[in-house]
Amino acid sequence: MKLKLSISNTFASIQNRCALVPFITAGDPNLNVTKKALNILAEQGADIIELGFPYSDPLADGPTIQAASSRALQNHITVDQILKMVKELTQEISTPLVAFTYYNLVINKGISKFVIQIKSAGFKGLLVPDLPLEEIDILEKECRHNNIELILLISPNTSSKRIQKILKKAHGCVYLVSSTGVTGMGFKPKESLLSLIKYIKSTKKTSLVVGFGISTQEDIQLVQSWGVDGIVMGSAFVNKLFESSDDPELSSFKTYCAYIKGSFS
């Protein structure tokens, strides 16, 4: 079994450079492709990988990831099937995985059972975008007990008082959404975003990643210049994987992964 660092330790091990954190949807178009894509992402230098659990009403996701979830659900992909695949995969790769899921799926399993199961599968982190901070205590306790790092979101309009509360609860890193809205809608950050980044980083030494809409080399270079610890890219990877999925070797997806990794300094 490959030795996998925690999310926190991964960021600590790559100081002075920005982490690449790609996202793909499990089961789009099937779990064999997902497993192969995860291996490619690890081989091509992804530092941390977010794996989305398909869900029928993914509120934070834009059209690209919504379509990926829809395709996976049409193929009857289940949480149990995803966990089984990940458990096999984590014997092969050392890149830490973050489970990205909606709270209804967690509740459906039972909070404690869900956290135990993702830990057993080999996940190192959990991100639940529709879970309000006010209702986080039970899940946070279970995550701490099971050494799963619970990643929390901050938006551009989050108040400084609420940011302080989020930073106290977050594990591993915090995820700053670059703009209000959903994923994949283009990268158009407001000037105030840089001030928010400086505020978060000055407040607590918590690793900070930025995502939503980042897709080009120019986007990557701009965000890196802000001194963040990682960049999350979702829709761009989901699109490229879907375009490549008819190729058993996922050749164009592999080329794209190498191209994006080469954009990081």
C-alpha cells in the first residue's frame, strides 16, 4: 500500500510552490475510466485530487459538472461502488484524495458511517459544499475522530466575523471560491478578492486554495501571483476527460494533465 500524506502534510511538503488540485466526477462515464484518470492525474503530478460523488441536485456545480453527474447517475453509479473503486486505487497511488459530496448523501449513509467508510476507502479529506457552518459540529467531530480533514468554503462575500469561525473549524485547508455563482462559469475575479486572500492568510496559518472558473495558463499564472497554496480546477478537467473517454489510453487527457502541470511554477 502506498504511503499517503494528509492534506495538511501535503501542503507542508510543497512549501514555496502552488499545489495543483484537479477535480473529476466519479463514474463519468464509468468507474473504469475514473480509476484510469485518477492514476493519470497522480502520475502527471497532481498534488491532491478531488473526487466528486455524482448527485442529482449539485447546487454549487455549473453545467459541465452537472452533466457529468447526470451521466454517472444514468449509469447507476452508487456511493458503495465508488468507495470500492477508491479502495482499490489507493493501493496504487500516494496522492491524497478528497471526497467532494453533498450533505444528503452523507445523511443517507449516516454521518458516522459515511466518515468511517471514506476513511476505510483511503480518502484523506472531505468537502461538503451545501453544509452550513451552523450545522457542522457533528460531522466535524466524526472527521477529527477518524483523521479525515474537513475542508470548508469561503466566498467573496463572507464576512470577516464568519471567516474567523470558518478558520477555527477548517481542517487541512480552506477553499476560497473565486466568485459568487457556480463552477465553470469563467474566471472573472473582482479586485477585492486579492484583499480577501491577504486577510485570510494573515489571520491564521491555514493553507488556502482558490477555485471556480480557473481553466487557462493565464488564470493559473494570475492566481499563483497572489501567493495562494493551491489551485482547484474542475470543469476543465471534467470536460477533457469526457472528450477523451472513448480512447482506452485516455491519451489526450494525459497530455492535458501534463500541459496544466507545466503551467505551475
